[in-house]
Amino acid sequence: MFYINTKKLLISGAVSLLSITMLSPAYTNELISNKINYSLLVEKDVSVIRQILNFLKPKPGNPFYIAIMYNPTEKQSQDDSIQLKNIINNGSKIHDLNIIAEAVSINNLKELKNYNAIIMGKDVSNYYSNIFQAVSEYKLISFTNDLKCVENSLCTLYIETNPSIEIVLNKSAAQKSSISFTSTIVMMVMEIEK
Amino acid sequence: MIKKLLYTSFLLNYFCLEPTFAQSIDYFEYEKLFEEPVTMSATGKPQRVSDSPINMDIITAKDISKSAAHDIPGILKNLVGIDVMQWSVLASDVNIRGYDQPYSSRLLVLVNGRQVYLDHFGVTSWSLIPVELSEILQIEVVRGPNTALFGFNAVSGVINIITYNPIYYSVNSLTTRIGTPNYKEVSLTSSAKEENLGVRISASEIKSNNFKAQNSLLFDEYSYQVLPLKRSGSINVGYNINDNTVFNLEATTSEVRQNEFIPTWRLANSHYMAGSIKTDLNIDSDDFGILTASVYHNLLNFDMKSPTFYDQPKLINQVTVVKIQDLFKIDYNNTFRISGEWRRNEMNSTPFYGGDVRYDIYSGSIMLDHNFLKNLTFTNAIRFDYMKLSRTGEFIDQLPGTTPTFNNLDYDKSIKEPSYNSGLVYKPTKFDTIRLSTARGIQIPSLVDYGFYDVIVGPYGSAIFMSGNPGLKPTVVNNYEINYDRKLISIDSVVKTSLYHQNTKDLTTVPSTDPSTVINEYSYLNFSALFLNIGNSSATGFEIDFQRKLKNLNYGINYSYEIINDNLSLRQPQYGVNFHDTTPRHKINVKIGYEDGPIEYNIYGHYISTTDMLRLVEPNYEYVKIPNYISVDFITAYNFNEDFSLSLEGKNINKFHMKQTSGIYVEPQILLSMTVKW
């Protein structure tokens, strides 16, 4: 009868595992090196932002206003914020939540009192502290795809969507803005405090 | 024990005083957010399946709709490492990673956390499960022993079926299906939702003829054939007491008549009637995390006719379970779960009425999920079970002049067993996940093993008095496993691999003619035989699963290899156990799916390598050679719109009279289905 002993099986299994580990490493490196610039959010990120609002406690008011922060001295920053605004305003509703986005300059932080959340746009990293002061004052939730902003407690949520969804929540930043989420979502995201 | 009671009392008090916080998990919302299925089953903590510390696959509602199968075993057999033995149109036995056999009792099967395996023997009658495919949100398939995380019977794995929560989703669907062999099915699911209240009802009926491959029946089995019948109904009510508190109530009923193989490897005509009621309360609080309390009661009425038995065994089995669990985050890196459970499982002695055998089990478990690093998580769970066995009522003398094998005092026994699960999940890159896990699972002997009392037909017209054995030891399974998953971004696919080694200690067997199971020889032809622990077994295996999903095309292939070495104290196969030969070494599943506008095509292929399966042919067991075989299933669906579709389904279409087991040959089934949704 056909028979393979345990030792042979373990060896062949280990070889197979190694073979798969070596599979397509070049493409992996390429993907990592081409990581999306943190200051440009894409449609998929926006979709995650839309969905995560559903897990806010209490539930967000309707309509929900989002400010996209941009640096007026950088044309690319302004263009990106307008592009992102269009993505959000033209996107589909989730749970009937009507989200209205506007581009807001870092020079007009007082305008943030009219919003419920902000998204850090391109080339605003030098102004995180100022923005966060306003965000805390007006009790807003802030989204970014710059992990450092969350690690430095200057943003509430870090969103990454490639190759898989990663969400990092800074609890102290959230507390300063009086933002809280359901226990369930808190258990599913990476929570940090610094 | 006192501390546990105090803690439970504290939780109950807290829970009663402030029932103002909670939110039940809406799986579908989380699946959409994280773009992968989500589970709470593994640790009690909501997590993505890729973060789970155990080897788990999740079959989504979409996967089910594309499956060619119209029952749960048919869906499961597409997964890597799953063994399915189909005995008739309705009856199948399913197990994970080998050890499949008639009345397979190593699997924990749950519907929304309620056990649907039948506790008198630990067996799952799949057709009896009162759930419609249209109301299933996902099926979680967990491989390996997971007693500490999931509970009893989870020694080879867990199948956890989760239905749509009626608070969040309305499911309205009517499916009618007709085909061969004179197969007729109607399945209805209907929901109503109003603000904080959701109600869903479901019902179905299946009638069919038998497969015609009667040449595979033994002479004395012909008269035991029965026309397959299934009826079931359920009601599920969900109520959002407030934003943080959800209450659920489920009640079910089901009836099945089917031919199946029983542990003596002979045909039986079985009739099951089952009912259940269950309530849950989930509280999601900032103060004490997620608190869940559930209470349920299962009732089974079972009778069977078989050439094995002189008389017709009739069983009434009742199970009551009370469970409370609290899950909370201690700090950023630690999540803790504590749970307590009480269950009572009782059964009458049959067919010699007058006695009842029961056990009470008190269990406590804790789980700690610790993040060493962002990409390194270590999960440990420990469970302790204390079982108190007892028996009341009379023992009827087996024959004039003989004495019963045991008395009630022999049943005054207790068992204390610890179990554990330990899993390390490491994600060295965003594309790779490595899991190392080890576990000790416990299978408590069933009430039949302990307290059955009947006469079976032995060789040459002899009578064997089958007696349960209160001295049985639990079966213990130790598992050591490594999993490696890799996302192949370049081709938009995933490869999952597993390597495992498993030791099973103190397997049990039904009584037989083997001299070692015989304890009282009254005469040459008449004697008593016991359920016994018969030794150990080990299994080593390797699994690989590749899946790719493109826009219109999806395909996948999986392969599993397993070798089992039995080390049994009795000679094989006299006592009906031989996992070495009855478990296929190689299993391959292939699927290809293609969508072209409103038309969907899905085809599934299965290869199972040769086995020597057992069958009782008086006076002894004999081997039946099951040559390796390929079976092909397909489904072609035309979706007129989102609410109306027609499909043509085929099962085992590539061969007439396919010999898949030592029982009845399986025949091709062609079915036409119509589904209306609203």
C-alpha cells in the first residue's frame, strides 16, 4: 500500500511552505515601494471613511460635513482636495448618511466649527499641530493616511486600504475631541495612545 | 467553584441592574468595511478571519448562492480537508481532517451559537438542522480541536452557521426545486422589520425517492428502505432594546425520515423529531465590554429501525444550556474573555424503559488575546469542565437468571478535564500570515456511550446485549499546527497552507462481537458487550488551498493529504473502527465560476483517493473497497433580475451508480430551481 511516513510529509510540507514564501517576491517589493503617497486619499479610502462613521457613538448627525484640509501655497494640495471633495460628494450614501465635503484651507481653521470631521489633505503635515488644536476645540474626528499623524496623537484615525484595510485609532486624540466608537469596532482596529 | 459562582452572580446582578448598553454585531457591515469575512466565534472577540488565531474558513452567503449544492454537507465538501460520506439522498456524515464514520461525533455544529449536533450520541443529522440556505449569512469552518474556545465536541473542528440578524436584514425568498430522484423541495424565508424589531420565519419541506442503486444493499436491508422526508420551521425575533442592547429569540422545529448508516456500519431507517428554543441578550458597554448571556433547550425524539436491532430503539434526549460570557479590553494590547456554562444532558434508557441517564457539566473558561507587536498576537484560552454523571430508575434484567452489568451506583461518577487553545499569529509583511497553534480538545463520551441498553442481533441469530459503560474515559485530542497564508497581489489571489499533527487518545467504540468487548457470556450465543475505550490514533496532514477571484471569473483548487495511524488495543476491524483504511489519503477539489451578464456558470470537481471502508456482513465486519473516484457538480443560473432566477443544478453527474461509501451507491441528481425574492 502507498505509504509516506510522517518525517517525509513534514519535510515535503516545509519545502512547499518555503516555495510559496518565495513566490512573487519581486512584485511584493514593487508594491511596497510604490506605496500610495500618504497625502492623497483614494476612492477606496473614502469608502472606508463613509463606513466607519456608522460605528460612531452616538450616531452621526445628518447631513455630515467633512472638511478636506489643503495647503494654499501648494497647487497640487489644492487640486487634490478638490478632487477628493468631488469623490466624496459624488459617492453613494451609506445608511442614508448624506456626507457633504468642502476643501478648507489651513489658513481658515476657524471655519472648522461648521464641520463634523476633517481629512488631512496633501502637504499639510507641517500644520498638524495647529489643525489638531482646532479639531479638539470643535470636537471633530480627523482622518489621515499618514500614520505619523496618528502616532503623534494629532489625528484620530489612520486609514490604509492597500493591500488590505488597516485602521489605527489614537484613543487620546479621540478623547480630546470627545469622539467614541462602539466597543466592537474598537476591538477590530489597532488602538494606540501616546 | 465558589469564586466562579460569585463572579457569575456578580455578572448576573450587574446585568439585571443595568440592562442599558449593547449592540449585537452586524457581521455584514464589518465584512463590507474590512473587505473580508468577520468572525466572533474564535475568541469571542470580533475579528477579521485573517487575524484569527485558528485555522478558519468562512463561506459567505455569496459563496452559498454560487454553490451547486442544496444542502450544507454539499457546500462543505468543496473546502480543503473536509470529509463527507453520503449515505442516501438526505443523510451524510461530515468530519474535518479524516476520522469520518457513520454517526461521526467529533464535530461541534452550531447555529447562531446553539448546538445542533445531537447530544445523545454527539452526531449531527445535517438534514435535521432547521435552517434554510437563503437565511445563512455565513458558515464558519474551524479545523482542529477547539474545545477551550468553542466547547464540547469540537475535537476535529467546528461548523458554525450564522444567519442574518432580523434586526439588520430582511430576507424574503421562496425557492422551489424539482428533479431526480423525484426530488421536490420548497423553502420559504420571510422577514418583517420595524424600527427596533425584526422577525424572520422560515420553513421548508423536502420529499424524494431513494437512489435506485439497490444492488448495493444487503439482503436484509431492503425492507428497511424509507422515502426521504424533511420538514422544518423556525422563527427568529430580534429586538434592539436600545443602541447597546440586543435581545434575540429563536424557536425551531424539524422532522426527518431517512436511511443512514449507523455506527455498526449497517443501514437504518431513522426518524428524528427535534425542537428548540433559545434566547440571547447582548450588551455592548463602555464599562464592561461585550456581555452575552444565552439560554437554550433542545429536545430530540428519535426512533430507528435496523437489522442491527431486535427492537426499535426510541430515544428522548433533552439538553439545557445556560451560558454567560464577558469580553473586554484590559488595555490597548490585551483583550480578555471570561465565560461560565452549565448544561444538563439527559436521555432515557431504551428500549428497556424505566431508567434515565444524565450528566450535568459545569464549565469555566478564560481567554487572553495579547498583542506583543502590531503584527504579532498571542492568544491563549483555558477551559475546565467538571462533569457529574448519574442514573436513576430500574435496570431490567437482560435475560432470566442473569444480572445487569451495572447498577445506578456505578453511574455516580465525575470527570474533571482541562482543555486549552494557544495560537500565535505573526504577519511579517502585509502579504504574509503565519500561525502557530497547539490545542488540547476533550470529547466527553455521549449518553449512548454511557447509558445505552439494548439488544442487537449478533452472528448466527445470537443476541448481544449492548450496554453503555459508565467507566469510559473522555477522548483527548492534542493538535500541533502551522499555517502559512500568502496574498499573491500580482494575480489577485490567496494561497493558504497548513501542516498538522494530531494525537487522539482513548477512542471509543460501540459493542461488538470482538471478545474484548464481551464481559458476560451467558451462553454460546448470548452475551453482553460494552462500549469501550479502544486505544489511540494519530494523524498527520498537509493542506493547500488556492483561490483567485477576478471580475467575471473565479477559480480555485485545494488539496489535502492525510495519513492516520491507529494504535488500537483490539484487532481490526472486528469492532468497526479502522481510521487508517477508511480515511482517504488524498482529496482534491477544483472549482471554476464564470459570470456573463445575467448568466452564471459554476462547476465543481472532487477527487477522493481509494479507501477500504467497513461494512457489517454477518458474522463480522468486512472491508469494502471504495476505488478512487471523481465526482462533478455544476450550477447554471439565469438571473432575470435581482429578484427572480432560474437555475439548473447537477450533483455527481459524471457517473451513474457511484460507489462513494460502503453503503448505498450515490446517483446523479439533476435539479431545476426557481427562486423569487422580494
